[in-house]
Amino acid sequence: MNILNLENREMIATREAYGRVLVELGKRYRDLVVLDADLSKSTKTSEFAKHYPERFFNMGIAEQNLMGTAAGFALAGKIPCASTFAVFAVGRAFDQVRNSIAYPALNVKIVASHAGITVGEDGASHQSVEDISLMRSLPNMTVIVPADATETARAVEAAVEYRGPVYIRLGRPAVPVLFGADYEFRIGRAAVLREGEDAVIFATGIMVYESLKAAVLLAEEGTETAVVNVSTIKPLDEQTVINWARKAGAVVTAEEHSIYGGLGSAVAEVLGENCPVPLERVGIRDRFGESGSPDKLLEAFGLTAPHIAQAVRRVRGRRAAGVR
């Protein structure tokens, strides 16, 4: 796959895609049940509730009960999808997710929306920038961050078919649709979206689009940069990371998340053990979020295409100087 044209892309929020695919999956999977914590209009599980009211459960503003009940449904043979905002799903209910879902490896799908700083004006209390780190540290937990609406639909379907706990991270605002109807998603597989041997960007979530734009900027300077969509953070596609790091010799990671414990950390761990090369991490640098529009926050936190392009220039400079 080589995505070169980024103009005039349709804009759809990943949470919107989640609501739509739930309705489709509800027809095929009679054991599918959906739970929410009084945010169904925002998480878009309200679409499932309209079609299958007997299989929808609003747990109220009680995220611990949301996760505990989802675990109970899984023990009864159902396939529960538990949804709320990421900051609540991971923060308020971490003990239940750890001990009641991940530890017994129950078949629960946690689909959390409104992740990252692009929640916007709601501010730091509603902006989850550490959820990937927390979920990635749990044994048995699979962690997926889709890049667009198409990948969200494929990832939710794959999660329902997969047996075990899965965390899927979704956003609030509409984002460009990158993939067509023939896009194939497989848990644990990274996808090369653009070829290039001067550097490689491993990106996840909304930063995939920004990374593709950065590659365009760099190409205008004569720097051919590969862009790899790492939508499954855990299990990480280590072989693809190693292969492209060896090929390019200069690596940048890009994520709308803290640089601690997320994609950048996962890639650094793999490279450190297998093929140390110069690495720059683009992400949130040990800060909480702030209130503001999504675009202004991405700019303020250094998460735009020009910031990623600058990171590529820095890491190429380090490689040329022989600095790791």
C-alpha cells in the first residue's frame, strides 16, 4: 500500500464508525452485548441500543460496575463491548480491568472514545494521555489504536472474533478516511503506507495522517520517508519495526499520547534489544492536557506534520553524525 494522495479526504470520527459497525455486528453475533456508562450518545453505542435494546445496558456513571458487569457477561458466554470515555475506562476502572478482565483473560472488549488531547475544550480532566501505557502493561491485554473510520470498523470486527481482552482507543473529532473498503486489518500486523529509505516514521491513531503529510513535506526536500501504521500497539509487529529500522537507519515515532509507555516506548524497547538506531519520539512530553480546540492543542503540543518532519531531520542529523 502506498498512500500518496492526501487531498479531499472524507472526514468521519472513529467513534461514529464504532457505532455503525456495532449495528452490523449485532446481526451476526447474537451473543454480542453492549454496555455503556451513561455516555452512549457520545460513544455512539446509542445506535446499537436503538436496534437491540434487549442487548444494551446503561450502567450509569459507574465505570467500575461497567467493567465488573462486562466480566460477568463474558463468564456467561456473551461477547461484551464496554464503552465510555478513555480517561474513565482506564483511570476510574483500572482495578476492575486488571483483576476482573485481564487477569482471568476474559473475553471483554473495552472500546474507549474521546482519547488524547483532541477531546478539546473539556480539558485535562477528560483528556487521556496515559491510557495506552496503562493498558499495554497488563498481561493478556491486546491494545489497538485505529487510524481512521475504516480501520476502526475492521478492528472492532476482529476484536469480536478474537477470544480475549482487547482495548480499542478511539477519538472524538472527525478525521480523514485513509483506507478504502478493501482494506484488510489483522491484529498484530503493522502496515507500510508509504515507501522510503532515508528514514521511517512509526505512527498510530490520528498521527498516521500527520505523518503522511510530514513525508510529503520531506519529499519536497528530497528525503524519502517511509510511514508505517502501527495500529496494534500490543502485540507489536516487532519484525516489521526491526526490518524498517535496519533499512532506514533513522526512526521517528508519532502518537497522540505520552511518550512514556506508549508507541515510542514500545518501539524503543524493540530497537534497544535488536538493532539500536537513532530514534526521536513525537508525543506528549510529561504534561497533562489543556483546554482548547483540537487543532490548536495539536500545534501547542508539537503533534503536527511540521513537528514530525523536524524530528525526522533531527534523527537523520544524528545518524549522519554517528550519534545514537
